[in-house]
Amino acid sequence: MDGWFEEEEEVFGHARDPYKRVEVLESSRHVEVFLEGFCIADTKTPRILLETGLPRRFYLPRDDIHEEFLRPSSLVSVCPYKGRASYFSLELGDLLYADLAF
């Protein structure tokens, strides 16, 4: 089997839950991300993920993340809403924060 589809959309991991809200909204909110005193990201165009029973999560444009801290990770996750996601670790000096971003 090459894939599992609902109508024309490929399903990843498992079918979507019709009783659960998963919505992504565009925002003009200013979001800054700091770790160990380093500014990792700074954006005024985040996307906010709203999901039933979970706190809001922010997705930031790749161009607004300071990529000099990112290191590719071997971790990959699968979600019926976002598909396959590859992760990155963050390296700050001698410290490595594994699988912190995707």
C-alpha cells in the first residue's frame, strides 16, 4: 500500500478525531524565544495552534529563527494533522538541547 487517504488528503499516523478541535490561526502577536539568555527566535508573524485540551502553541516562520543554533536531529514524528515532522536540537555553547524544535 502506498498511502492511506480520506478523499484527496493523505492520512498520517491515524485518522483525525471529529470531536477534537485542531485549528491554526495567523497572528500579528510579537513572540520572542529565549534560552539560557540567548534569543533563539523573534517574530511578529507566528501561527497559533489551538487544540482541544492543550495549551496554545506557537509555530514560528523558519526565517525568524536564528538558525546558527539549530542542529539536525534524527527524531521524526507523525501526526494526522501536520504529517511528518523532522526535529532539530539547539546548541548553545557547550550545551545541547536535544529534539527541541521541529
